Amino acid sequence: MDRKLYELKINPSIGMDVNVISIVDSPAVESSFLAFSKQEKKETFAVANEDRMELIGVAMIPDKIIPRYDEVSREEYDVFFSKDTIRTIAQNYFYSGYQHSINLQHSDTFVNAHVWQSYIVNNAMGMSAPHGIDAVDGSWIVGVQLDKSDKSAQKLWQFIKSGKFTGFSVEGYFINHLTQNFNSQLSLEQEIDNALKALNTKK
């Protein structure tokens, strides 16, 4: 049986968007971030007192097939994001003020950190991926800084340096909504129409 493939999109006007970046041990994009120190502008695993506690890496890669599993139907399927959708997600992330929405392992544990760098890879414009990271045009690169004064962030930084956590992963309401209902065979437009009807009913 062929695996089902779904293109994921967002619609911020009805609350369907990506609103969290997660620091994880196994990123769906299969790309690890780099950890930078104040003194060396290269990948480093040595913990120093003057570390900036900064990370930079890939948050999303266009057209990359990401395997998923529905626990209810026990079916495996695949999803992907287009270049246009990733650009919209990156823009909306800042427009909506989600820069401080950083959690750990897609849990309710939020990290005292913020996104301070963000751009879409475009080699023709000279906006390439950081050295040491392989990312195609249209990929979303983010830089995250952990709060140096926060003890929990300091502890997390130790785990990052040891290789326990290796990359970024995004999450949002619409991604979960589509995943839970992928067997309904509804088009994206029908899914949005149903969501709008549900919101109007609550008013």
C-alpha cells in the first residue's frame, strides 16, 4: 500500500500557524545545529565561561519528506512543506511575536531563549547556509540564544555541548490538526472551511 503524502500549510488568520521552535535530540529535518562560542566562530564543543550560548541551524527544509505516524489509525504517512509555505511561516513567526516560544522536545517545558537571527537560504542573493550546514534554497535558518543568567538554560547548554540535543524542529496548531485528520480525505480548502465554521459557531 502506498504511503499517503500531505503538503502542510498554515493560515494565521484562523490561528493555524507555526508558533514554537523546539530544541530536540532528533530533528525531523535531519540537520544538526552549530554551537558557537564568543571566542571562536566555528563549531565548538568546549564549554567556556564566556560562551554566548548561541545556536544556529536549519528549522525547515522545503520539499523534504518527513515521515509521520497516526496513533489512532496506526498508519504511517509523509508530509512536506513548500518553499512558499516556509517563507510564510518564517515571516509570520516574527510578525506574531513568537521569538521567545522555544521549548524542549516538543513538550510543555519552555526554554529561556529567543530567536535573534532568521533568514531564508537564497544562494543567488548570497544568502547561503552557514558553513558546516547543508541546506538547499528555500530552507529556513534560525539563530537562537539561550539566557546566560538562567540556571536551567545553563544546564541545557551543557547537554547541547555534549551532543544530547542536536537540532531544531517546528510545531504548530495546524500541523497537529492536519495530522489528526489526515484520513478524512478533505482538501486543504475544506479543512479551512470547517475550521472557520467551528470558530463562527463558538461566537
